[in-house]
Amino acid sequence: MMKKELKALIFDVDGTLADNERDGHRVAFNRAFRDAGLDWYWDVALYDRLLEVFGGKERIRYYIESFRQDFSAPPDLDAFIRELHREKTAHYLALLKSASIPLRPGVKRLLQEAHTAGLRLAIASTTTYENVTTLLSETIGEQSVGWFDVIAAGDVVVNKKPAPDIYQYALGQLGLDASACLVFEDTEAGLASASAAGLATLITVNGATRNQDFSGAAIVLDQLGEPEQGFEVLAGEAGEASFADVAFLRRVHSEANTCAGLRNP
Ligand code: XBP
């Protein structure tokens, strides 16, 4: 098989760039519920279950249908959910702007390094577009938004992860073949989405996803790591590397393209 050169990195956002589900999105949902006069509260255990459903509007609908059969839904449920989600997004953006959601270890360093090395960068996320650009601006700086050729986010596709649509959309916008890209994800559903689009995937697990099934990933790490704070390899082969830099990514990508991912992590 001809070796494909690595040309682009495609990043998931929530859980991958930042550990922002429990202390960011969850908090914002609860503030929106409170403001709307609802007695709904998503604690960490419940939220971890709700994370099975991707997309904030989809998650609210799932909660109503599966956990709140007592709720007398308004006649226009779609509009009600849209408005609640609009409020949630405002709370989430305020949280991002109060600088309480840092990037995960190694993320800022790697994005800077990849951009300087001329790798193309893209986002493929379920979350709202503005959430992505604000996270980047608040943590790295406004200029970092321009580092990304493609920010594929939110409702730009109908079928959210684990469907492959968002990755297929990002590939189409990049104008690249899947074999020229490497994806960064933190969940089994995200891996399924990227794999179904034919993409090799590097996983960095987080507290909520550590025990998920990542067979098929190119490599599974606890984090991207820093020179002074190495990663732990949970599955796959990192060789001598102790943190993810561009050289390491090129190796992971090349090996994934020749062996089509891990068989048995
Ligand atoms: C994760 C999600 C998102 C957020 C909520 O997306 O499922 O829905 O939890 O964001 P990803 P919104 O991992 O693909 O970045 O409320 O803006 O939908």
C-alpha cells in the first residue's frame, strides 16, 4: 500500500480539547433550567448517562422523553427546546468568558506546533459553532480561530455522532481524502463516527469515557501530554515518545494507514 502523507488534523471539541462537559455544559444546562422555572437538575451521575445522546437540543429532548414523563410539554415542543438551548448556550459562553474552562494538557502546544508545521487544522464537533470559536479565543487567543480551515459544528449536519456525517462534511470542506487526516476524539461514539468516515483516530480518554470500547483506534492515551508531563499509553504503541508532537502524529498516522487500527486494545 502506498504511504499517505499526513496533511490535516481534525479535532473533536468537548472532552477532547477541554474537559468541559461536567463543569461547563452541565452547569449551563442547569442554569437555563433554573432560569426557565423548571425543577430539573442534572447531577454528575445523571449527566454522564445523558452524554450518550450527542447534541444539547437532542439531549434535552431525550431527558424529557425518558426521565420526565410527568412534564406537560408545551404545544410547540421544538420551539420550547430551541429556546431553552439558546439560554443554555448563553450561560455556557459566559462560563467560557469567565475563563473557568482550561484546555486539556498538550492541546495548546500541539495546535501551535501543528499550525507552524503547516498541517491543516479542522474541527468536527456536535456543539454550537460559537462555543467552539469562543473556547479557542478564550484559551489560545482570537488568532487561533483562523488557524482552522474548517470548523464543522452543531446543526450543519442532520445526523449527529455516532453517525459519520460531521466527519464526512469536514472532509468535503477540506477537500481531502480520509487517508490524509488524523482525528482526535475522546468517546466511543466519536470514534465510531470518525471510523465510519474512514478516518484514523487518536483517543485521549477522560474521566467519563475511560472504560469505553476504543478498539479500532490508532492509539489510546490518557492525554496528549507535555514534555514535563508525559502521557500514559492505554492501548497501542508509542515507541520512545512520551508526549504527542507532530513527529509522533506522523508516525501514528502512518502506522494506522498500514495496519488499519488496533485490533485488540
Ligand atoms: C459533545 C456534545 C455536545 C455538548 C453540548 O460534542 O454532545 O452536545 O455536550 O453542546 P462533541 P450543545 O464531543 O462532538 O464536541 O449544547 O452546543 O449542543
